[in-house]
Amino acid sequence: MYLQADRHRRGIQPLTDGRLVAQAAALVGMSAWCFDLDKQGLEWTDGVFDIFGIPRDVYVERGDTVSLYCEGSRETMERLRAQAIRDRSSFSMEAEIRQPGGDLRWIRLTAATHVENGRAVMLYGMKQDITQERQQWQQLRRMAENDALTGLGNRARFHAEFLDLPAGSEALARIGALAIFDLNNFKEINDRWGHAAGDACIARFGQRLASAFPQARLVARIGGDEFAMLLPETLPAFSAESALRRRMSTLIRSVDWHGTSIPVGVSVGLAFTGGEGRRTPEEIFAAADLALYSAKKSGTSILRVAA
């Protein structure tokens, strides 16, 4: 009752000024549009020109804007649009577009149908530029899934993409091998040159590993000086083992630290999944870890393959 009485006392009235509504919507990158399905006529507020990067004095037909949608987004949009017209319903989606100047943007598209005599005669809705929102979301996702020191995947991502997969799953079947890497004598590096030098060795090793195996499905730092790498099932077992052995010399090159050459060694345990996804990720990890333990016992940079 108070809110209603206060509204009348202050003289608050419904907002009917279309220009003011458009200006307010533009503050959040949002603009309105409608499309007459019978006349194939398209209308929109000025903000849509800005979203698509089109000058406001240019004549635009629907096909002109559809061509600016990136392929995957365009296919999804056309499918949802046809379904909404057929079912006299609505839809919402996020789409990637490429402006005429080449800039990639993300938009949120909402659409509903206006129905007359049981038939959809008009589509209408809103378009909103969400590029900044997507960038912030992607940054948060990278922070959640990637190791801050190396930029590689972190342990949470390793769990999501491997350890948490069910046996027999299609995702697990696409993984051919798991390799676990552990830097040798890492405590001695920290004790002799300091933790900053140790961090530099970890970061450099991670860069080398990712660079040496661009075909890897995932390279992740899963512990202080421990890394894991998932190789695809398309890489034959012999080729995977051979590639690891050939590139060991690249991985263990010394790291320059303010003019000091710090030696880096690594032990590697390699286990194959079997290619059919029948072994559980825990079983595969345990096999690779046992092979790693055997390699570390040798005290040298060496690769051991699980039996």
C-alpha cells in the first residue's frame, strides 16, 4: 500500500518515450528488432547497427546480417528461428558475429513470435552486445581451469578431462596414453637457488612440454613439480613412446636463471589406456605412477613404460 501511495504522490508515470527507452537500452548494449514474416520487412533500433558494425545510413536486409554470423552460430540461429516460427514459440541464444571490419563480437539474441489466427506473423526481440561479459567469463574460466604459474591445465581440469571420466566412455576412448612427469631433485633447486628459481624451472619445463607435444589432448600441472600429459588414441603406442624418448633431451635442457645455468632432470612414467576405454582412469593413473616411481629410483632422467 505504501509503495502504491508513494507512486501517486510523487507523480511517477509509466515510461512511454520511445527515444528514452532506446537510450536506456543502449547503456547495456541492448537494442530492439522485429521482422514481418509476411512482408519480409526488418526493423530495428539504431543500436543494432552498432552491434553489427554497420553504418546507420546503410540499407540493410535480413540476409546482410545473417551473413555476419559465424558459421556455427548461424546454423544454430537459423534452426532455432525456424523452430520458433513453426511452434509459435520463443528462443534465446548467444552468437558470435564478425563485423564487416573483421572484429569478432558476441551477442545475446532473444526472439519471440507474434501470433494471429494461430499463425506466427512476426518475430521480435532484443539483441545485446555481450562481448565484454564473455571475455570476463572466459578469464574466470581460465583462472579456474589453468595453473597460474605455467598457464597449463591445473589438477581440477585434469580430473574433469581424465580422472573423473567413467570407464567405457567415449571421451576416455579418445585418450591413448597418459604420461606423468616429475622433476628430479627439485628440492635441491629450491634450496640452492631459491623458490623463484624453482618456479622458473617449472614454468620453463611446462612451456617445453606443451611445445614438444602440440598434439596432446591435455598438458597439466597436477602438483608442485609434477605434470601429466594425455596423448590421443590416434597416436600409436610405439610412436608415443618413441616421441617421448626422442624429446627427453629437449625437455631436460638447463634453465638460465639470471646468468646461472640450472640443470633440470625429469623422470617419466607412461601408461597406455588400451584404446577401448575399458580400464578406469584410476587404473591407468596408478600404472603410470608406478612406472614413474620406477624411473625415479634410477636417479637419472629416464622414461619407464607400465607393463
